[in-house]
Amino acid sequence: MDGNKNQPIQKDDNSDEKSTSKCWTDEEFESFLRKELEKHPLSKEYPELFATAPKLICKWRQRYQGNPSLWKRLFQKDRVLKEFIESVPVIDAVQRLVVNSELFKNGQKFTIVDLACGRGYLSMFLSELLPPNKVEKFILVDRAWPMHNMTPEPHHISWTHIYGSSKKVEDQSVPNYYDTWPIRLNTCKVNLKKSKEISSMEERLFTNYSEGPVILVAVHLCGTLSLKAVELFNNNPGVCFFCLKPCCLPGMVHVKRDEIFRVGEHSFDSKLVCMAGKWKKNVWRGPPRKVTTHYFQRWVDNLLLGMNDADAEKIKKTIMVQHTGGYQNDFLFAERLPETAPVWDVLRQEEELLESE
């Protein structure tokens, strides 16, 4: 599920109320979002995406006109902007890959699989941004989706914003939103902690090479779900590109079991990376942040070591998406050879600068 819940979010109720008000024109709403995003230092590193994001969110607002309750549930300013900011390195890499890839023979296109997607904000951004002639569909994987023949219940993530009336929803009078996405979004209920469900998903999504290559994205994966994501990349040659942003550390239950984590050809003791602690009412209850940061670095380094690189290029990047005490600023990228130069030229820029100093 969405790992962002482990970080406190400062609410600005007045701003949210204003930004969803019917009295705002699209131009005013877009301008408001642009000013909010410009406050983040990362806007200088990704100026084009930060300039484009308000337009994309404005398209969502237009899509859900006439359904204010849905829009109010979907758009909470701080949440959506945080989702964008912390995903922007992944959005940038995926866009560079897709835009700079030649069209495949026999009409093949990319499929993008979004693991532990939550409501699917990352895929929603990419659907509005990427060229539809190169991407066939998005698969939004999360254990909290309903089964496809069900109507969402309170404990599910509601998929009304994805499908509208094209599927069973709480209010069948809403429009059909599914056909309005430039690249279609499809939900997939999978519990990534259950091996049988992962195997079934692999068979359905990763083994049919005739449908084209797969891009696997995984942002804010909690605990050992990051191990599962790395294994999916390692075990499925059809995955051409992989982006992972780990979230919280594995819990102490693994230490109590004296577990050794194994991923790819790499293994490491759970004691090196597991830690107790959680957010409670926006207050961190656990070890000091400097200790947690040290454990998190070891966690990410071991995940990188577990990524098979016999036929792939891989890299760890530290990109400061969190500036107010957060430490989860590490991203892992991998691409099966041959590499896409416009992607790796950017990913290696900081390394080249350090080498030249």
C-alpha cells in the first residue's frame, strides 16, 4: 500500500478548500498549484515536469467536474503534491525511456506495472504525460483494490476515479472515466506478501513477450515489499526497466525470527536493516532519525546488491525529495541492456561531476 502514510503530512485545510472551490477557474487553480510546487527546491532540478504537473492535475479536475465528492476525496493538495514530488525522479526516468525508444515492430508497446500503487497517482500522472502510441496500458497493483466483479466496500480503495461507471462502483450514475484516460489504467488486486499471488501475477503480466516490454515502477514500498519488487525484476526478463523508491524499514519481527534476507545472488542479516518505530499522530515513535537514516542506507545498499546486473545496468541515486527531516531520498534504477542513453546520461550526471572534482 501507499508508503506515504508513514510520513506526517502538514495539512493546509484553507488551501485545500480554496483549491477545490467551484469559484476557481482552471487558470486560477493551475496558477495556485504552480506557486505551491515552486516552493520545493527540486523544482529547479526538474523545471519542465514541475511546470507541467499543474496542467496534469487540472485535467483531473476537469475530468471530475460534476462529481465534487469524488474530487474532494481524490484531491488533497498536500497529499497530491507530495506524491508528485516524491515520484518526480521516476516520472522523469520513465518519460526519457519511453520518448527516446523507437516504436516496436508488430505494433508492440510498453506496459507499465505500478506496484503497491495506492490510489494510483503515479500512473495517473504518467497516463497524462506519456505518448499513447508507445504505451499500451498501466497495471495498478495493490492488495486493497476490490476484485474485478465486486463493488468497492469501505475497506477497499475505491476505483471510481479510474473506471467510473464502466465497472461496479458505489454510485453507478457517475460517468465512464475509464475511456477518458489517454493511456488506460487497469487495477490488479495482488497481495505482494503472498507467493501464490505473485506467481499468478507474473504469469499474467510478465511472461507474454508478444505484448511488448514491461516497465516496473515501485514507489514507497514498505518493508520487505522492496525485496519482492527486486525479485520481480530479477526473475522476469520481460521487465526492461525498473524503478524502486524504498520506504519504511522492515520490522523487528524478522530479527526475532533470526532471518537472513536473500534476493538475487545476495544475502544479508535482517539485524543490519530492521528497526522498530512508527508514526503515531504525526509523531515519530522510535530511534533517533540519525540512527534510522544509517539503517535505511544499509537497506538500500543491500537492495542494490541484490539486483542482478549480469544483463543489466543499475544505479543508486540520492535525490532530495524530502527536505523537512525525511531521510528516504534514495532511488534505485535498472535497465536491461542495451541501455537507453538519454536515461543514463542524466542518472550518471552527479557521479561524473563528483569524479571531475
